[in-house]
Amino acid sequence: MTEDRDDSLEERRKRLGAEIASVRKEAEIEEAGEIRAEESRKGYAMAVKLSSEFISAIIVGGLLGYLLDWLAGTSPWGLIVLLLLGFCAGVLNVLRASGKVTTPHPIDRDVHK
């Protein structure tokens, strides 16, 4: 009788071990999926940040150019010049935000003066 009981306990241990292994494997797969989803969300967030910085710089340049033309009567030159400057500022903002171009360190700024 104790031998049957030991056998049934051993069978239950094996079955529980197999179930635990399958649950762990499913959890690892789910965790890997969450990591990929988080990386994807970070990529989308960076894309939105970069595009908004680029577009906002162009819009600000255009609005300032339009305002300058309206006040000074230099139409369309203020709009053209400041729109191009806004485009350049937008490209620079995107490069800085993406880490391709860094701002100079304050010590380096003092050396050039």
C-alpha cells in the first residue's frame, strides 16, 4: 500500500513538474512579447517627439515670418527667410534630440571666447 502511495506521489510530482515547466515557458514567452511591445512603444514615442519638434520649428518660423511681413510690409521675403530658418532649426532640433549632434559643454563654450 505504501508502495502504491509512493508511486502515485511520484506520478503527481512528475505531472506537477511538467505543468510548472509549461507555465514557466508560457511566462517567458509572454515576458519576451512585453519587452518587444515596450521597445516598439519607445520607438513610436521617439518618432512622435522628433516629428513634433521638426514641425513646430517650421510653424514657428513661418508664423514669425508672416508677422514680420505684416508689420514691416516686406512680403514675402520675411516669410521665406524665416521659414527656411525654421526648417534649419527643426533639422538641428531633430539631430540634437536623436543624439547625432550634441550641445557643446559650457567649458568648451568659454574656451572659444
